[in-house]
Amino acid sequence: MLERIHRVKGIGLLHDADGRQHGLKKASLIYADNGVGKSTLASIFRSCASNEPRSISRRKTIDGNNLPEVLFQFSNGQQSAFTNSSWDTPHPELLVFDADFVEQNVYAGGQVTTDQRKNLLQFALGTTAVNAQHEYDQADNDALAVAQAVRDLTNQLAGFHRGMSLQQFRELAEVADADAKIESLNERIVEAQNIGLIQAKALPRKLDEPLFEIDPIFGVLERSLTEIDFAAEERVKQHLDSHEKPNLERWISDGYSYGDGERCPYCNQSLDGVDLIHAYRSYFNQDYNQLKASVAGLGNLISTCTSDGVIERLQASFATASAIIDGWQEHVEVPPPEFDREAAKHALTEIRAQLDALRSSKEAKLLESVGSEEEKGELIGKWHKLIDIVRLCNEGIDNAVNLITTYKAGLAAVNPDVLRHFIVNLEMAKTRYRQDVVDLFSRLDLAISQENAAKSEKQRKKDALNSIMQTTLENYKDRINELLVAFGAQFSIPNIDFNYRGGLRSNYNLHMRGSNIELAGGTPDFKTSLSESDKRTLAFAFFVASVESDVDLANKIVVIDDPMSSFDLNRKQQTRAILKRVHDNCEQLIVLVHDIHFMRTLRDDIVQVSPPQDVVCVKLKTVANRYSNFDVIDVDKECEGSYFRCHRTLGEYLDGTTQSSMEVARSIRPMLEGYLHRRFPGMINSGLLFGQVINLINDAAQDSPLTHAQNITTELNEINNYAGQYHHDTNPAADQVQIIDGELRNFVERAIRVVHAGMA
């Protein structure tokens, strides 16, 4: 049993809480307002039970300077301390129901997850089922271990049989003369590889025949101009002929383009009135200039199609083809092709010379057509001589290609890959019967045998666990449904099953109003069909059903945090009955509550059958810096209504135990108001001031029960006149009124007499 909470430091609002003065009993009820530390204390209990430090470390005091620390005192002098982020002695006998239990085992965010169903099953199992599960887990671990051994040995063997399955490798026959066969196959591979290289060798390519672009050239040569003014033409020609200078026309044309038409560029004399200049202007017009530009471009056209590069390209192609053919000579005799480079070059030179002569003629006679069809035909004939040289060479190349192709077709089709496959199999056979590999197979066979035995044992343990689980969960389900009925829930659990997908976990569903409730999504679903009270009820039923089925409950400490959260009156009553029953059967019950009236009623339920000294009530109160600490609590006083509290205050004053005279003076009127409300229930509006209540009694009809109090209205008025001076609603300066003790005692006695005797 947990006898005392010595200290809690640095955890949530329990920054430096000291509980040494507050011994705990078999029934320990701890009260606290919301936000004072109940959940923190529950998490500390949970951490101590599960030996899980994170429940504490995540609640470290935000603005505190203490490291998380806890010291519990248990029976027989045992202590359990949390320091340096760990427990020295965990206590698994602590069974804790709190928000963490709900979130981990039942639901979170309106959904029931796979992990929660798995955790719930672990929590719900009884001792027999837990032992059976441990045995199954051990068998499962054993099976995993031998399966891992099989995998390890299989992986070791994998390095020896790559490209072949393990079974194929195992079944290989031993080959006595494997090395000799491998050597023979390697020799055949060399031959096969040579054949492959021959098949892959390139074939020679023919020379590309060059094109002779003669039409653009003759298009320029044959062009003439007839639109020049005849008189101007005659005048210019006479002038040109008189000088008998070749290319004079071109020289004059070029010079004319530099003049401005007004003055001579040589002597700067005026050209106005010079007939020859007027003739030049007509003669050298735009068409003339365009023709002259075309003739100037003839050189490029001729160079393009008759340059030495034509022969060089042909020679380069011929050299490449000849080299390829030479590479085949070791396999097949091939007559080498010939390319008469000099003849080709000579033909091209003649063509270029003839074209250059035509170009010069055109430049001398710019306006006349130059080059006849005969000359054009002659040039084409010379070009054909060049083409004939190329074609003769290509015939030799074609012949070489045919000879090589015929040779390749006659080669034997030997596949080196097939030969390599034979060698691989022979090498595998050699490896298969190496002593280290034989030993690995022996170990693998033993591991496989052990794996089969482990699988059988695992199945046997699984069958035993299944049988126990079915019985355990059936009883668990029935108890949960009994609790749900007692709580007035409109839903039930028709079935709780389990499966091994992703680890052993529970599988259940809810039934409400003829429909199944989906636990995660779907319609209708858990989130929207159940109220918060229903969800909390389900979680509490899960917890209680498990606790009550625990055969070792007499040695367990049950901790309940806020058991009636979101519960209505009926469910609160059922919760008290359940907690009393748990208290009667467990070693210790610790309940954390925020409802003082629930706490008092639960205490009263327990002391009906248990000695009062076995029940203790403690509270968490707010101290400096809004931290929390343990303190004593008078449950009866905390639960008093205004009437009883005021009545007690006046009685204590008369007994000489109350210190504040102002509190006594201000308690007179509320006590009398409470007395009248209880004497005449439902007849006096709670919103009336005391003076108005007195008037209501005085004005009551003869048949009204209020008339029975008319004998004390004079007394009530006098008492009210005295007591009213201490209340701000009737006297704004109430705090400044001096109290005379003798006078106060007189009116207190009179007020008590009214209540006790019903008269002045």
C-alpha cells in the first residue's frame, strides 16, 4: 500500500509539493480544483507502475528550477524514488485509470486505432491469459530466432550460387573432371569470341558522288541587258572603243559609282552639260549594277563546285574504305578498289579553267550573253568523266562488300554465352562440393529442422492461447456489458475477438439501436454516435472489467483520476457503487476528484462498511506562484450550503471559537433567509431581499402557510435592521461600521432562537 507521498518536485504545478504530513489509507480521496495537479499526480502514479519516465519528463515544470523528483513511501518501509529521469523501484501493482489510459487503450480524437486495440488487449488479459501469451511470445521469439538462423545460413550460401536458385545449387551433381572440361570450354570460347569480333567488323562504304551545280553559273553568264538607252549605249561604247583598253567598262562603272553626279572626282570641274556623263547615267542603271554584282559572284559559285576540296573528300572516303578492306584481308582475299585521283583532279581542273574563261569573258562583256549550250554540254561531259572515276571506284568497293558478306555468312554460328553457361555450371558444381559449402548445407538442414519444430511449438502455444483468450474475452465482454447496462448506456459490445495482424490485438465493435458502430470512420461511427459521456463510460467499463477480473486484485493499488467526468447523476451513482466494490476487494483505492460532493458521498459509502480510520481525505491547494501542494480538507465544511455554514458560524461564535466578528455579523441575515426558505419551500422567491421576504409574510393571505410566521416578523425586522448595516446592498459604508460584541451576541442569540423555537 502507498502510505505517504513524501515529495514531488519539478513536475507540472507540483513544483515543490510536500505530503509527509498526510498519511494515506486504504481509501485515499484526493480533492483538487481543475488545473491544480490531479492529472499530473495520476501521470506520476502511471509512470511508477510502468517504469516509463516520459510520463514525468514531458510534464517538467515550465518555469521552475527544480529537476523532476518523486519519493513514495510504501508498506514495510519500502520506498520508490524517481531521480535522474528514472525510478529505482517501479511498482507494477499500481493500476491507473486516467486520460492517458483512455488515450492509449480506448480512443483518441474520436477514433479507435489499431494500437489502442492492441494495448487494450494487453491490459485486459487475466493472469492465465497473460502467462499463455508470454509462452506464445516466447515460442514466437524462438521461431523468429531459428528463422533468422535459416535466413543467415541462406544468405551465406547466396554468395556461392549467384544466378542459380538455392535448390538448383543443392541438386547439382558432382563432376569428377570439371577442371579439364572447363579448360576445353575456355578454348572454344576464344574461338567463338574471334568469330564474334569478325561478325562485328565494319563493312566499307562507297564514295558519295559529288554534284555539279552548273545551272546557277550559266544563269549569270547568259544574262544580258537590252533596256539601256540605245543612243547612250552607242555614245559610251564609242568612248570605250576609242581607248582600246580591256575591262575599261568595269573601271569606268566602278568609278562612276563614287561620283556625286555634279563635279568630276579627278579635277573637280562641273559635269553639267557634258553629254558623255548623261550617257553614263543611262548606261549604268540599277539593272546594270545588279548584273555586275551577279557576275562578281561567279567566282564563288565556280569555286564551290570545282574546288580541290571535292577531290580531297573523295580521296578521304576512298582511304577509309581501303583501310576497312585491308582489315578484312586476313580473313578473305579482296581485290582492292582503285581511285584515279590525278585523272579526277585533271578533269576538275579543266572544268574550273573553262568556267573561269567564261567568267572573264562575261566580265569584259557585261551586257552580253556569254556561254553557249554547246559549251555547257562540254562542261557536263567533262564532269561525267569525274563521276565515271568515282563510279569505277565504287564498283570495286561493291565487289569487296559482296566478298566479305559471303565470307561472314559462311562462318560457323558459335554462341559464347552458351559455352560460358556450361562453365558456370561446372564452377558451381565444384563450389557445391567444397567442404565449407557442404558444412553450410548441413547446418542449414539442421536449422530448417529446428525451424519446423519451432513453428509447430508456436502453433501449439497459439492454439492454447486462443482457447484461453476466447474464454477470457467472452467473460470480459459480458462484464463490460453488465457495467454498460448499469450505467444506462444505449450501446453494447456484441463481440470481442482478437487477431495476430501486426501483433496480438483486440477486435470488437459496438452495437447501438440495431446498427453497428464503426470504430474508425464509416457511418455511423464512434466519433459522432457516442457522446463524450458514452466514450468515457466505455473506457471506464473496460478498466473496471479488467480490474475486477484480476485474481491478484487484493494486492493491487487502484488509482482513479476524475472517475465521473462528463457523467450524469445515474452514472455518478453507479461509479460510486463500483468504486466501493473495488475498494472492498483491492489493497488500496486512490481516487482523484474535482467534485467535492461526489468525494463526500463516496467517503460516506465507504465508511458504512469500513472503519473511518481507513479513509483519508486530502486536497491539492494553490500556493505561492500558483504552484500546488498537499493540505488537509474538511469535506463536510467544504460541502456545506450557505444556510448551514452561516448557522455553524453563529453557533461557533456563541461557543467562543469564531474569531471574525464581521463574518458573524454578516452571517445572521443569510441564516434567517435560509431558515425561511426551508420552513416554507417554494413559497418565497429566492431573488427577494430579506426585507421583502418579511413584507411577503406580513401581507400573506389568511389561508397561506406564511401566516404562521407573522408572529416573528417584528423580531425579524429588528434583527434585519441590525444585520443590514453590515451588508453593502443596504449600507454602502458597511465595512466602516463598528461592531460591539455585546450587541452582536444579543442579536446572534435572538436569530438562533427564531430558528430553534420559531418565535421571538
